[in-house]
Amino acid sequence: MVKEGNIVMNNQRFFVLHLKWLACLAAGTFLVGCGPSTSPEIIASEEKKPQIALIMKSLANEFFSTMADGAEKHQRANAVQYDLIVNGIKNETDLSQQMNLVEQMIAKKVDAIVIAPADSKALVSVCKRAMNAGVTVINIDNKFDDEVLAAEGVRIPFVGPDNRLGARKVGEALAEHLTKQSEVAIIEGIPTAFNGQQRRLGFEDAMNAVELKIVSMQSGHWEMDKANNVAAAIISEHPGLKAILCANDSMALGVVAAVKAANKTGQNKVGGFDNISAIKEMIRDGRVLASADQHADQLAGFGIEFAPPLPHGMATPWA
């Protein structure tokens, strides 16, 4: 399955970017370890609708609040098909709370869990417990680590974007405004998160292709305040810095504030990822050069549609 995304740039041009939504749903992958399938006859004889739990990362991040809104809109359009439970954690690093949420959904005996894991490795074992309890698990946004999945002996379908391609496109948009050997910095997400790793690699791909100099690469842990502090230190340490690439837009907001505080607005160009609403004005006025839109409002809905308890042919509210 391929969905279109956009690279959004501050020169008012909109470039179509095919952020490939990787639906790892080959016959073997889809069926193995995804919980027991339910026949149409059983569905027809049961009055209770399937319960789908959406477990996300921090709802303080606008990307995930938008994801939650989109999932709820999808459920309203398909109210006769399933019930939805929406959960999120306090911050991006609260792995234990996200594990607890999975355990709670196992105890609640939901039919499926659609999860955007805060960590690509640490959440695999608890999701395996859910699957062993007969719960379908669908992985969205941040892909589980293939080696950990293999070690646990499970296959979990993934629905999400090609993060490396999206980040590379953002990096290329920024590179057009720089000269060879210009100094740039990368602020990545949580280092153990697959999507963070892929976005960092995409930024590096773009910078290396045109011989830009990466002088610093540090983690902002997806959070605005942490990215602000990291960016302030980088700007101080590297007075010749020309640009900062951020692995999500929450961090880009913090970086924009750090650039302003250092009186470097216009001198330090900023790139982001997600195209949240808070970043759009900054794209228009040039404080942020580019961002990649992976359609947070649709992502959970497509994950939900791949949950085996649900019938095919659901309404798609954003079509």
C-alpha cells in the first residue's frame, strides 16, 4: 500500500513525496502471531463489537493528539464495526507506562492493539504476551526491531511511512539553500527508536550527497524543551553553523526558539518532520525551511483497518 505525503517548503511550492506506507502484510506475516482469525459466521452471531485499543506515545506531542483525533473520526465513521479505546503516555520516554497500558488492554481482553511503540525493542516482549493471549497486534509509526522480533519468535505487521526517504527529502530541500562544506547539525529522536534512526540516516544521506559538514549529532528525545537546550549548546559551540535538522517538529519548535534567542534567525536554517499545525506558520514565514507530512490523522486508521477482527470495506473518512 502506498499513500502520498508532502514535503512542505517555505517558498509556497508543494512537492509530492511518496512516503511509502510499509504494510508488512504478506500472507505469512499477516497471519503468523496475529491472534486467532474470526470467521464471518462468528462475527455475525456475536452482539459485541470488536474492541480496538490504540496505544500511542506522548499526547503532549501534537502529532499523537492529531493521530488520536483521526482514529476517533475513523471509529465514528465505522461505529457499527468496532469500538475504540485510545491511550497515550505522558512523555516519549515513559516505556514502563506504555508497557502497563498493553498489560491493561490484555486484562481488558480487547480484540486488537494498534501500537506506536516508544521504543523499537523494549515493547516487543509485552506485545508478544498480548499475542499469546489471543490479541491481534498491529505496529504503526515506529517499527519494531527485526532482530528482536526474530529473537522473540514473533511477526508483527507494520503500517507506516518510509522515514528515511522522508528525512532525506527534507535534507535535500534544506541543502539547496547551503553551499558545499556548510556546517549543519542533526537533532535526532530517541536513539533506540527505529523511526528516529531512519530519519537520522535520511538526513545524513542528504548531507553527505552534497558534501555538507555534520558538526554535531545529538538526541533531543523527541521533546521541545530538550531540543531547545541541545540546540542552544550547539549554536554556542559552532558559531559557523548554518542549519539544524530535527527528527520531528516538536523538537524543531524548540530549535526555532533557541535560534531566536541566539539572534541567529535567518542565519541558522531549520528542518523538521511531521508538519504539525504549530509548525505551519513557521514554514510560511521562513523560520522553518521544510517538513515532511506523514498524515498523522490517517496513520492509526490504516493500522486499525489491518486488524483481523474487523471486516473489510470500512468507511475511510479522509478519502
